[in-house]
Amino acid sequence: MRVAYVRVSTVEQNEARQVEALKVHDIEKWYIEKVSAKDTNRPKLKEMLEYVREGDTIYIHDFSRLARSTKDLLGIAEQLEDKGVHLVSNKENIDTSTPTGKLMLTMIGAIAEFERSNLLERQREGIAIAKQENKYKGRKAKDIKNFDLWYSRYKNREINKVQFAKEINVSRPTLDKLIREHEEKMQEN
């Protein structure tokens, strides 16, 4: 079976470019998700890895869609190899069913991780400089509709923090920050 895995990091990003590029492979089953690749704990990735069987081929647009670290990429590749499943990457033009493809997978994974580390280092340096120049504003504040309503439900113990965070689609640490800011604003008024 020909299976495709498509991933974008955020809900705002569009997966159409990847889907279009993979159509040439006559894909029989698609796994598409909008989630960060910071680790391999991704619902559609897990579902696909459980689904594929010996002789299947997984098609991806590029290795960064599958994993961000060499360790994760090689772990997934090893899992696929153990199951007898091949991996084909469009961008890198690599097919793990060949010895050369296996070698190239290892090398490209290492290069991708190196590039990512460099990008994060440059980002940290840029933020540090912007902070020194008092130009850094941080991430743009998330606009949450009906926050007051959810906050009052939380304060009245109708919902707990986990439910609150889920309803407004933020992480627990972000919710804690939003609650703190909201309470500070209320004290000012």
C-alpha cells in the first residue's frame, strides 16, 4: 500500500503544497496533521506507524515533516525497517529500500538537525540583541474570545484548569499566564 504522511506545524499553515507534491505517487491512504514535530508523540504519526505493514511504502514531502531530530528520524526509520516498510522522501529523492537510500537518510537527518540547531541559535542571538535595544516585544498576545466567561466558570468551579485550557485552546502554562494577567488587570480597575 502507498501511504502518505503530511504535517504542518500550526493550524494556520497549509498542507496543500505537500499534498500536491505527493499526488504523483498514487497515494492510497493519507495521514495529515497540524502539529509540531518537537517529538514523535503525534496522533496521526502513531496511527500511521501502527497501520503500515510489510511491503508498504510511506511517502513524505521531506524529512523535516517526519522528524526534527536525527534521533527521532532514525528511530522512525528503524521502526519502519523492522516492519519491512519503505520510506520515500520527495525533496531529498531518497528511497530507503536501497542501501544508498539508507546511508543518505542518516546523513540528511544529521544535516537537518544541524540546520535546526543553527536556526535556533541565531533566533536566540537575535532576541538577545533585540532585548538589549528594548525592541523585543515577545510573541504576539493571543486574542481569546469570551475569556471573561471561561474565567468566571473556572472561578465558580464549573470547570477545572485542564478543561479551561482545552476550551480556549492553549497550554496549561499559557493559561496560568493569561489568568495572572487577567487578575492583575482586574486589580488595576
